[in-house]
Amino acid sequence: MTLTNQRIVIIGGSSGIGLATAQQALQQGASLIIAGRSQEKLELAKERLASDAVEIYQLDNQNEDQLKAFFEHVGEFDHLFTPGASYVRGPITSDADIAHSCFKGKFWPQYNAAKYAVPYLSRNGSIVLMSGAFGQRPLSDGASYAACNGAIESLGKALAVELAPVRVNVVSPGTILTNFNWEGASAAKRLEAYHAYNDMCLLGRVGTAAEAAHTVLYLMTNGYTTGSTLFPDGGYILR
């Protein structure tokens, strides 16, 4: 149960949970292709990872043609992780752009990534999709976001059946301390949201990117786990 000499693709690997997964996979002896929208962030991530086993690739994962070309460029590999997402959360009364953004920015990019990855994936390999614990315990301001997360978890089960023996699983984090959650938000708003989550989960704190990444590595390395959704959420869905 190791990633030694395994080739891993992470779409959304330049920051947050994706970058933490890359760091831990490197420690296990993997080689990596990390993709993302920002060339600047990719170069900073490669500098931070400080390894010749890392390749970077600029990619808009909402563009299906780019995804197809990306996997043709990558060729054969062992594991795919798809944490890259861009969306806005809002209540049922939100306008269409907000309501559609979750599926446009989170569901379809993962669906299409899996679609174009399949010809190149090792039969002993895996796909790890990413949803969110909000899908199991929604609040009052994210109807389409909750539905999107539920759809991703169902997609994981369906692909586990369709693509076997390739394993397909889903990681569904709670609130994790990453920059992604807070682009453009004030420090006061960040602190307020973190304090609120402390009261919503059993462990009384937000999670770290490293903790979520540890779950991803389990799903990559355990050869008898497929069709599952794991919740590194501090007990959020039980509170």
C-alpha cells in the first residue's frame, strides 16, 4: 500500500488539498502531474514541492477540449484526483448563474476528467473525486451546491461499477483551512466562518489540508476500497 513509482495526476494541485496531496504522494515516492488554471500558481507550487518528479500543466478544467488534449499529453498513469473547482453558493432564490455554477465548476469538470482519463488509467489504478460534507448536511444557503455534492457521490458509485477493476471513490471534506475558501474575503469574515464551524462539528475545529490529503492517499493506496465516500469533516455530518 504505497505510491512508490506510481504516476499521479492532480487537477487542482497548485494549492489547498490538491497541493497537500502532492506533498504526501511525493513522500511516498510518486511522480506527479499537477494541473490548474493559473500558470503563476503552478510554478509556485512546483517551487514549493522542490522535486524533479513534478510536472505542471496549465489547464481550464471547464473546457472539455482542453481536458481531452491534457490526457492525450499525459499518457499512461495510475491515479487521478480532481479537487479543482470554482463555484458560488447561494439559496434556491439565487439567479441562474449562481445556481448553475456548482455543476458547471465542480460536477462537469470531474465527470469529463474521468471520461478522458479512462483510456490512460492503469487497471490497478484509481480515481478520487471530491464532493463536500454540505451535501449530506446542507444549510439554508446552498441548494444547488448540496445537490452538486450529492451528484458527485452518486457519480463515484456509478463509475466504480462501470470502470471496475479501476477503483473510484469520493472524498467529502468539511471546512478545511485553505486559501480557496477565502479569495476576496476579509479576515474578519474568515474568522467568523471558522468559529461557526467549530460549533457545527464534533471535534470543535476546522480541518487541515494535510488531514484531507491523508484521506485521499488512503483511497489511492487501499486496493480493496471502491465506490466509497469518506468524510474528513471532524464529525460535521453527525452533529
